[in-house]
Amino acid sequence: MKQNSFYITTPIYYPSGQPHMGHAYSSILADVFARFMRADNKKVFFLTGTDEHGLKIQKASEKADLEPLIYCDKISQKFRDLAKKLNLSNDDFIRTTEKRHYKSVNDLWKRLIKSGDIYLSKYKGWYSVSDEAYYNDDEVVIKNGKKVSTFSGSTVEWVEEESFFFKLSSWEKKLLELYDRNNKFILPISRRNEVINFVKSGLKDLSVSRTSFTWGIKVPNNDKHVIYVWLDALTNYLSALNYPDTNDNLYKNFWPASVHVIGKDILRFHAIYWPAFLLAAGIEPPNRVFGHGWILSGDEKMSKSKGNILNPIEIIDAYGIDELRYYLMKEVSHGSDGSISLKSLENCINSDLANNYGNLCQRIFSFVKNNCQNKVNKSKNISEADKQLINQTNELTKNLRNEMSNQNLNNYIKSVINISFLTNKYINDEEPWKLKNNNIEKMNNILHLSLEQIAKISLLLSPIIPIASFKVLDALNIKNKSKNLSFLNGSNLLTDKIEIKQLDILFKKIA
Ligand code: MSP
């Protein structure tokens, strides 16, 4: 595994409708990991994009009465716009209708033919267009008179056609060995068990081409068939690194991927099919697949077909992007599903952002402005209370890198917001305002330490709420080259004599 580079991906989204909060969640989660690694001085490549082939998109374009590519141009742009609105720091945005992607899918297919892992036969079975997935008889039930998948609840249809197959069954043992060798290949752990049990129960060969529609990448040397959309889509992770040019710097620096962030509904494709395709093609599999839970509205997955979508754009316009990012990252427990509502969004903004971190910054910055002409000096006399705060902070920060490298973002946020809480408490207990007239040196020291704490908290929060934290870091006059996490190794951030700038209100309390 590469130590100093970090390749992270979001799923590439189906441009079959409006982007919604579930998409926003997946993307922000990946963005937070990418920003953290960048702040921790790693070389980062962060990819997102759109997944534009297959029957689902063909049908959506027919419904919109547009040519598939024109339809995709339009909707893909909405996802690009959403990426901006979410303040994603993606290094690239890939579309599976791009030339570079065709080249890479063609190469992968040819390798699988060459290795003897693809053969021609006939598919007979169930298919869900909405999931773009094949299901076995025992994965299908009748609900309200319709055949649906027990796994996703979506409607399935019977398909019988000539098809190329991938010899998935012969990769069972190698996959189990992979999960064993890299026991964090699938996180969270509960999902790992789910996948292992599924693989152990026996894998059937997978149909990897279709003949009954045309919107896809044609099978090389047999253009009656289009390549199964998941084999096509998963390959985007390679195409963005200029595969098949394995001498390309992007490929050399960033493959194998460090982590594919995905929702639990597409775990099987990423944790079983994808490594099997790669192993068969002689390409190293990724290091990790992180399967997050769903954003629920009430008890149901938020989705277009259910009509229960909270529109991220409207929420950002009403509450702000940092606010939404913080809320989703804090409130949704990353392994499990999480229900969201405007009420809990407002409570979260008030309690953590306005009353805790925002208030900490505001009270110290205005005190320093009103009483010290924005200048503060540190002294050599450290009090017991100072030492205690420093030790508590060290204790809370010592595991943060580990939390992030295991995608334990909830624990990370809890620790950081706790540092902010403890710093507010320290200020309440130390009462610097009472020292204005009789102990300027001690007052300065309390303020200096508080500002140092604010700098640390802001850097730690910067992957989650980049806009607000960078405002604070700029007001602290921290230079760009120091806006990173090297202080986690024990160094101080601020010089002994500092001058700060004015800081405007960061978060408005919601009444
Ligand atoms: N196109 C495939 C992914 C291909 S990756 C090679 C796809 N697209 S999607 O647009 O349907 O979903 C994209 C991601 O959004 C998935 O990870 C999915 O789990 C996530 N979400 C969609 N709805 C969701 C929620 N309600 N909650 C959280 N995430 C969910 O799947």
C-alpha cells in the first residue's frame, strides 16, 4: 500500500434524475477524507463523475425525448454543479461517455478474454433495470402483484438472451483470500461479514453483456453486444488514472485506490465483482471499499422513486454549505442508516456550530480586539489549568489520524468538538475579563492559549467545514504553508507574539 498518496473515489452517479441528499452525503463523506489527507500532507487524487450507460439511462432519455448523449450532457452537468455547490475538492470529474473511458474498458475486456475469464453463452433470469443488477430465483418475491428483488425492493423482469459471462465462480477462493489478507478491505466490519457470507454461499458466473438495447460500450469484435453497465462503470476508477497506460504518473502514483466510498446498496458490485474483474485481469485490487448507510427520510431510503427527497440545493441556500456538511457528517452514523430532518439540522447548527465552535471564536476574537488591540503575547508562566487543557487536547487528538484512516468520522468529530467544549469551559473558569486591570500577563497567556486551541480546532474541522475554518485561520494570520496537520506531531501553531484580524460572525443561531 502506498504510504504517501491517497486515491479516493465517490460512486459515479446515474444521471437519471435530480441529484438528492443521498448523493450529497456520499460525496461529502469522500470529500472530508480527501481534504483530511491533503491537510495531512499526502498526495491526494479525489474522483467523482457520472455513470451514463445502460438501460436505465436509455429509458430515462427516451422519457425525456432526447438522444441519450444529449440527455446525459444535461444531467451530468447537474452533478458537476452539485459538486461545486457541495464545495467538493475533486481533482477530476469523469463521464463514462468519454473517449478515455472507452479505451480503458476495451482494454480491460480484452484482458479478460485473453485470460479466459469471459465466455459466450445464454442468460436466463431476472434483471432489475433500476439496480442494473441480475438476481437469482431465491432473491425475487412477489409484492403487490409485481416481482421484486428481496435485496432492493425494485421491480425485476425476466430476461433471456445471448450473453457473455464472466467466470465469477472460479474467483471465490481468491476473493476469500483477499478479504483475509486485507482484513480492512471492506469497512465497516458488519458489511465485511455480509460479503464474506455471500461469497461463501457460492458465486455464479456473471452475465457481462446485453443484446436487447444499444446504449453502452460495444463488446470488442462483436457489436451485437454492449458491455454490462457495471463492468463499464467500475472501470471509471482506472480510466481517470489514464489506464491502460500503466506508465502514466497518475496510474503509478495512485493505483491501487486507497478507498472507494460507496453506499451499502452497491457493495456487492464493489466488494465482489470489482476485485474479481481486477484479479482476473492481473491488476491489483483496491485497498478498501467503505460502504456507508443510507440517508433516510422517516424510515425509508431517500430516493426519487419514493418521492421523499430533501433537496440539497434548497437546504444549502437556506442554511449554508458548511452547515449541511457538518450536519450530515456528525448526525449520520457512518456505518448505519440515518434519519435526517430540518429540526435536527437546526439543533445541530445551534448546538455545535453557533454555541460551541462559533461562540468560542467570536468571544475570544472580540475580547482580543476590544482589550488588546488585536495583539497577544504568550508568557513563560504556564498555569495548572493551561497544562490541563493542553494535556486533554493531546489526549483527544492522539487517535485522530487513526480514526480518519479507518473512516471513523463520527468519533473524529466527537473528539474535535469536545476540544472546543473544553476550551470554552477553560475560558469560563479562567475568566480573563477579570484580569484586565491586575494581571495582563496572565490574561495574555489565557488568550494566547485559547487562540492556539482555536487554530487547532479550525485545522481539524477544515475538512468538514472548510469555509468557516479557513476564515478563522486567515484571521489568525496563519500562512497557507502552515495550514496543515503537522501540529499533530506535537509542534505549536502560533508564534509567541501574534496579531490577529477581525473575524465576522461565523454561524448565525437559528431561532
Ligand atoms: N451508478 C452507480 C454507481 C456506480 S460506481 C462505479 C449508482 N449510482 S446512484 O446515483 O444510484 O447512487 C450513487 C451513490 O449514492 C451510491 O453510493 C448510493 O448508495 C448513494 N445513495 C443513493 N441514495 C442514497 C441514500 N438515500 N442515502 C445514502 N446514499 C444513497 O449506484
